[in-house]
Amino acid sequence: MSDTQQQIQQLVADNRVLLFMKGTADFPQCGFSMRVVNIVRALGVPFKTVNVLEDQEIREGVKQFSNWPTIPQLYIDGQFIGGSDIAYEMYQSGDLQKLVEGHPQTES
């Protein structure tokens, strides 16, 4: 496993809710990233973001890590959830809320 893949694995393991995105939570650089930030904020749980625009190796590496070709990418409890459309559909159906409910809301 490459250093980049190990770094991604560690980020996923260390953060209960993690979003690889373009930009930051306060300043998303694309509409899809903004959409997922808004969804996660609506869940009311702490989350960490990784700005893939700051590191080309992370940007490409996360696509290999998940076998998913696009950014943003949402992970909850170490599990890859999906991108913007999947996160939105899961939020609309209540499935995303079920993944996070019953867990203490602590900062990572």
C-alpha cells in the first residue's frame, strides 16, 4: 500500500464522518461538495473535511481507495457512502440519519 493510500486509510479510520471534497466546509469549491456539506451539517454531527484541491496525490488516491471516480466522497464509520447524489438520496430516505443516530456527538 502506498504512503498516500495509508494516509487515506488513517484519515478514514480516525474520523467518524469524513468528507473528501473540493474546497473546505466553509468555502466549498464546487456545487456537489457544497451539497454534501449541507447534508452532513443537517445531520447535526461533527465531521472532518479534506480539501483534495490542496493535494493532487490525495485527490487521485481517494478515487483509487474507494474505486469511485468522482469527488466529493463521504465516509461514515469507515464505510464509503458515496458521492453527492447517493448522499442526497440516502438523506432524503432517512438512511443517512440511521447511520449516524445513536452515536455520541463528539469531535474527532
